[in-house]
Amino acid sequence: QVRLVESGGGLVQPGGSLTLSCSVSGKIFSVGTMAWYRQAPGKERELVADISKSGSTDYADSVKGRFTISRDNAKNTVYLQMNSLKPEDTAVYCCKTVGRLTIGNGFTSWGQGTQVTVSS
């Protein structure tokens, strides 16, 4: 079993900052790319950012320059630092990770989601 536990969501004013964390646990041999997705009401889920095991990152155009994704491989944790938040950033943010279990099988796992609300 792979578990993803997210934290850090909440209410923040426009222009403010928030940092999300997602910790992965289980009988895991290795973790590959980790990512953050979000889904706003009435919108499709979109990829916000991802980061490879080596640290290579990609960002959605809408967040580039404002958000930073990072990871701590020793703790199997991925972070999303969100700065200069805008109301349009309001969404449920979910983390996703892929990897390999100790038994040898690959896996893809999603977190439960954490609400980020940007409002004055």
C-alpha cells in the first residue's frame, strides 16, 4: 500500500503565499516523478508542476515564476511553494507520484487533495 498525505492547504489573501507538502509512505523501493495537480470548480484537472527524481521541473504557464516545486528524496516528500497567489489559483490541489514497490511492481498513487482558497 502506498499512502500520500498532503498538508498545507487553507485560505490565503491574494498576493499571499502558501506551501503544500505531500509525504509518500509505504513499502516503496523508489519514487520517480512527483507532481502537483489542481482542479477548480467547473474546470478540468490540470498539471501544475512536476519534478523528476533528479530534480528536473516543469510548470504550467499560469504558475511559472510564482510556484516552486521541490522534493526531499530522503523523506519521499514533495512540496509546492506558492507565492503571489491569485484568486484563480483557488482549487483542490492533489499530489501524484509514481514509483516502484519493494515487491517489484510499479505504482501510481494520488493524494486525497487539499483545498487552497485565495480570497480577500
